[in-house]
Amino acid sequence: MEKNYRFIAISSLAISLIGIFCCSYMFYGTWKGSSEFNTIPDVIQFLFFFTPLNLNFTNNFDHLEIWNFVFYVLLFIGGLRFIKTKGRETRLVGFVFSVIFLNSIIILLQSLLYKIFIIKWGELSSLQIFYSTFGTVTLVMFIFISLRILKIIKSEKEIDILETENKITVTDTPKWQRFFHWIVDVTVMSLIFIPIIIALGYSLMKSDFLMKNEALAMFLESRWALYFLVIFFIFIYYPLSEILFGSTPAKFLTESRVVNSKAESPNSSTIFLRTLCRNIPFDALSFFSKRGWHDSLSETYVVKEKRTGFKTNRLLWILPVLAIYLLVMYFGKRYYTEYKANIEYNNMKSEKIDFLTSEIKNPNTNQFFVVNDVDYYGNINNYGFKIEKIEGNKITIKRITGESLSESNFAQAKYLYEQQKDTAKTFVIRKNDLVNIFPTNKDELYRPVKTLEFFEPGIRYGIENVYNFSAPYFEVAISRENSDYGNNKASVYFQNVGGSGTILSIKNTNNDIKWNTSFPLEITHDVQYPTVIPIENFKSGERNISRIEVLDSLKQKHIYLLKTNGLQAEVTEQK
């Protein structure tokens, strides 16, 4: 037993610790906003081969590791309890390893189906073939380990028999525990099979095999396919568990097993009959009567084993902890994301307020002001105005019209001005009036309380944005080299829709991105051919911020911040 004891203890702790670490790493990436598996380092990718569980209720990436983490933690606790009681307490270990056993078999079947009907082996690289083969080997390894552990556990268990002078009585499993079995087994079965159904659905619908079999494709799209799969999975889950071990995962928790009328293990045909009877409607509630239908019709019984650890009801402490954990993991990410988004939104608006404050307090003839009408009188589509001349306190502006169906942009303002600059109507405003209406907070930015009659009497306008036509205005895109996983190479495309300028330097504020170009770098107004800068050490799973120093055509210096989140990028000018 000493050899078996060490094998169970080491296997439980090793698998649980690797699983907890990998799940925690995925939580970290998910909560930071990363959804790309290729951002995982090679060492951790290799560790994932030794995480046998694939449990989930959805295909939502944010929820990918929630339930796997639960079972790895239970296995870790069970392993510690197993060691502390010197091998007597095996319920949590048996429960989790029975789930690993069933999950590994199902994933192996799915993998073989995928390899036979879907994978085009000629298109795979040698590394992909190695990963596929190694994955299959690890699945077989986990099936062997869990099968051996479960056999060892069951070999040490005895049925709880009460002997008296007149008869021998076997202890039946209480009805509330039978109901508990049904809840746990249905939950486990769903967690195992739903990811398989989702993965097969995606894979088969895109496969050449299914395109050549229209009848099969129509069947898989119908509800009958779902009924068939449910029954098929039931005939895997229960027979495998009860034939090999006499217990389903839930029965490992309550130290129960299935026996026949002689208190012996039923044969295979009896177990299949018992499983068939489970498909009778409302069978799950039938054991609240004297005997359940799948028990009575198959002449089987669910009885207690001799208790070797603490009482079963002490396991109920797991339920409130599990409930809190699930609430945090399912809803915490959303609230955390909203909290971060709110902070970023406020920071962005504060930066914009600072920018507008600086621009409005220092008007010049290169500025274009986007305005919005506040009280919506009239039907004049005023888009904004361009400052044409400044003489002391007098500012001459040209009104530019155009519908603004959404938030304005630089290219739209520049286009409208170029179209109307020769025919636009001229107005005169006072400089101090313009300076006094700048928004001081984000509420005033979108609900202006400081307004001015720029054009027509009775229609007041607030400042929405300011563009400097002489300064470069960047639109940035990032493209990553998908074949590269070492140096994290990518390319940054700078499209300048504003005035020509020179990039003096790009400095990283929170990362070590390497910009593979020489500065100063001329960047002209060219919407068709952007300036491309190759970069290295770009971590698409992290938020990167870079400070860009630019000199415009009038030799005025501008500071921009390039912020990236994954492959999304935005550039804002700083003051």
C-alpha cells in the first residue's frame, strides 16, 4: 500500500498544482484583456499538455478556466486530506480523478475523430504534428493514471454491512444523497460534454467531410442530433463509471456504489439496462418513492461503503465557497472591465479637456473648430469653422457646413474645409469670448453650458473638438507576424492625414519595444502609402504606451501618445 499511497499523493498534488498554475495564468491574461493563445510563453504552453480537464458550460473565452480551476482546487484539497489521513480519506481524490478519467476518454475520442475526418496532415508542420501526437500520448497517460488510482481506491473500500443474529443488512444510500448524486452527475456530465459538442460543431461545419454528406449535415443541424448526443453521452458516462468502479463521480463523494440483489457488482448488461431506464421521463425524481425506477427495473441498489473519513455532510462547506467563486468569476470580470473602462474614459476625457483648453486659449490660423448646436433651433447644418485671421481681439472665421451623424474626425473636417473654403461665409467673433467658453470638465464637453452665437442669432454652439491642419494627424494600425512567437515582431503603419512633419523620436513609457528605424523620420501627407516601422518585443497581450515627438512643417513641436491594447491602437496629441 505504501507504493500506491505515494503514487496517489504525488499524482494528486502534481496534477492539481500544474492545473491551478495554468488556470491562474489564464485568469491573469483574461482579466487584463488578452484573448490570444499565442501570447502564452512556450514553457507554459507545454505545461498545458499536463492539464487534463476541459470543463465548461459555454464557449466564452472569458469563462474558459473557471470550472477547471474548481476541480484542480478540489483535487489539491483532496490530496492534502489524503496525505493527512494516511490514505483513509479518498472522496475528493476519487471524485476528481473519476472526472479526469471520463473527460480524458471523451477528449481522446474527439481528438481521434478530428484527426481522422478533419485534419489535413499534409498541410501541418512537423511541430504541429509533434504537438498533436504528444497531446494524444498525454491523454492516454491520464486515462491510465486515473484508472489505476480509482481501482486502488475501490479495492480498499468495503460495503457497509450490519450483521445481527437474524440477518445481514446492507446500508442503503439515503434519498437526499441520491438526489445529490443526480445534481452532481448531471453537472459533471454537462461540463464534460458541452465543450465537446461546441468544438465538434465548429469543426464539422467547416470540414470537407460534412460538405460531401448533405444528409448528415441536415441531421446535425436538427434537434434530433442533440437528443442523440445526450443519450450517447449518457451511455458513456454511467456505464463506464459503474462497470469499472461501481460508482459515478457523485457516488465517490458520498462513498456509495451500485450492487445487485446479492450485494455484488452487477454485470455489464445489468448496468446498460439501468442506464437505459435513466432515460424514462422524471426518473430522477422516482427515488423519492420507495425505490427509483432505474433501480427497481434493473434490480440494482445503491448502498453505502464503510466510511473512512469525515461525514459526507461536511462536504457541504464547499457549496457557499463555490457560489462566491462562481459569482466573482462570471460577473467580476464584467464589473472589473467596466471599472477599468470608466477610469480610462475619465483619463481620456481629462486629456482631451487639457488639449482643448490649450488650443482654445491659444487660437491661430491653422485651427479648425468643430461645434455642436445646443438648443437645436433652426435647420442649419453647421459643422464648424476655420480661423482665417486674428487681429487683436477680433477673429475672422469661415463657417463650414455639413451633417455630423457621429463624432467628428480630422479627415472629415479637412475634406469639408477644402470643398467650401472659397465659398464659405465669413463671420467675426471676439477672441476673449472664444477663450471663455472652453469646457472645463467632461460634462461640459458633451453637454455644453458655456456657449456662443458663432453664426446665427438665437442658435448657440459649444466646442466639440479642435484640429490643427498644419500638424500631422496620425491613424495607426498594427500587424503582427503570425509565424513569429519568439521576438514578438510586428509592423506599425502610420497613415498621416494631416500636415507633413518629422518624427524626432519614439520613446516607450512602460515597455521595451524596439523600433527598427532611424530618427528623424520624415512623414508626409499620404493616405495611400503609410509609413511602416517594424518593431520587436511587442507584447500583444499587454497595454503598451509610447511617446512620439513630432516637428510639423512650421517647425512647431507636438507630442503624441501611442496607446496599444492587443492589435488595437490609438494616437492622441498631448499638451
